[in-house]
Amino acid sequence: MKAIVVGSDGQNTVGVIQCLGREGITVFAYLFSEDTGIVSSSKYVKKTFFSETISECINQLIIDGREQTNKIPIVACSDIVASQLEINKNELCKYYIFEHTTSEYTINEVLNKPIQLKIAKESGFMVPSFYDNADEQGNGIHFPCIIKPMISKEGSKSDLRVCYDLKTYLSNLSSLKYTKKYIVEQYIERDYEISIIGCGLSNGDCLIPAIEYKLTLYPLYTGLECLAKIEEFKDAKLIDCIKKFIKRIGYVGLFSIEMMHSKTDGEYYFTEINPRNDGANSFILKYGVNLPMAHVMDLLGTEYNWNAQKKKPGYYIWDIHHLKSFVHKDISIKQWISEIVKSKGFLMFDIHDMKPFFKQYTNWLNRKI
């Protein structure tokens, strides 16, 4: 059985490859980034194709697809991949099966923040107020607020800006490096963030096996998780909201929904949905659920017992982020060691496929030298 993984040469992509490879799937990787050696170092990847752009990557998929006799599943590992697969679906669907929607909403519409927030509110989530047509003078905006990319694939997390008054708002707008279209949201003072990682199925059902508590971030406040806690997801109200959201857009595929817990009122506020594989899915694999495999088998119309493994709730570490947080003195050596001791495992540590784990560190050290 074959599958294709499309993304950059990094953790998200190699995580999916490991999820599928350990189940006996022959995996081909199509990458559009510099060659970091992380994906090609995995023993589970059969062949790696490099392109300079996502457009070249899509063209190569079409060319290679013409030589196939059966449709092969594709797993998207970034927003831009999910977007481009959909844009080119008329040609790609002749040869492949992949994430898609069955409603009037397209994936590209779902990637738009104002549309996300509208659907989230209709699905019962608490959502921050927002201004999707905020002008450059800040007229009508209530402070504090936060500036975000309107469409994630067209911006960067590094462009997130908290604004406490008009002066900082104007200053932050002029400092945006990657983001041209932005949305201004009510700023929610949070004490922690959560991510609910799941999979929308072809029959309309939805797998939601676990919740990830993002306990520490790198960089601080706006970065990705360093220390995470994974456990069974039992919040019936939020589960109902998620299922309504996924059903509303008719989404079939891997996803994550990010939320923040407000210090002020103790409520969870919807932040965004990512309609593609989330890098933290490797945590969910170590917890005991292989969602990428469940997704691929669903695309193929094959039964798969996703709930068969024993669950391992507890603390997990995003290896390289955790090291960087220590190096940059966000955490002390005492905290760094204690978190390692109490953790159940590392994001990229796979005892059966060790090379990618070590490659991330040698790459980082080589950049420092």
C-alpha cells in the first residue's frame, strides 16, 4: 500500500511519514523547501522528490500520477499544501485522494480567519470579537487587541502583534514583515492554550481522541509548544462544538483546532482551525492513537481500529523548541531537566527511526557554527 506526504523538509512531514511507515505503508515524500536532510534520513521514506515551489511540486504530482493505475492517498502537512491540492483538484483527483470538503465551503475559504470565526460562532464556540476591515488609523477598534494574518498561509506567526493603545497599533502595523492582509481581534488574556487534534471521516463522523495543553511556548507567548500535556478529551460541550464545525464544512481529513483559556472569565475561546496535519500529531501517536493512518485508511475505504492501542497520557516535549527555550534562558536548567525527567517522550524521538531526531540537532548546531 502506498501513500504520499507533501510538505516541507521538517518535523511535520517526517512525523506523518513515521505514522504511516510503522504501519507498513510505503511512503513517498514531495517537498518544496531546502534539503535539510530530516525527511530523507527517515528509514520509512521510499523516495523523496524536491521542488523549489509548491506549484512545481503539484506539477510533478500530476506528471507522476499519469503513470499510476490506482488512486494514491495524499496527506497535506501545511496550509499552503491543503490550499493548492484543492485549487488543482480537478486534475489531481484523477490520480489521488486527499483532504476535502463536501459542503459549500472550500478549504481555501475555511483558511480565511473571518470565515473561521463566523462558522465557529455558529457552531457554539466562544469567539473573540474581530474587525476584518480595520483601517490603518485604527478607527472603531477597542484596545487591547491583537493583529493576526487574515490567512495563515499568507502570513507568519512572527507577525502576531498585541496592541494596548492606538500608538502601539500604528507602530505594529508598520512592522509586519510577512503579512499583507490582516485581521484585528479582541485580545484575550490567556493563562494557557490548548489544541484539539482530530480527523473528519468520509461518513461524517469525527475522531477526537485527545487534547493537548500547551504549557510552555518557544518563542514565549507567540511560539510553538515546548512542554505539552496530552490526555483524553472529555469536554462534552467542546466536543459537540467541534463536531458541529466539522459537519458544517463537510471536512474530510486531519485537523487541529486551537483555543485559549481566558484568565478573565475562565472560558475557552476559539483561535483557529488548521485543515491539515498538525505537527503535534506525533504527540498523539505516542499517546496511543495514529490519526494519519486512520485518515489514510478512511480515504481508501478500509476499516481501521484507531482505538486499539493502550493510551499513555502525560507530559511530552517538543525536542528542539525545548532546547532553544533553555538556550535563550526562557527556562532555567533546573526546570529544563525536571521537565525532561517527568515527560513520557519527545516529539521526534522514534526508537525505530532515530536519524531524524538527531538530524534536527546537528542542523541546529551547524547553523550556530
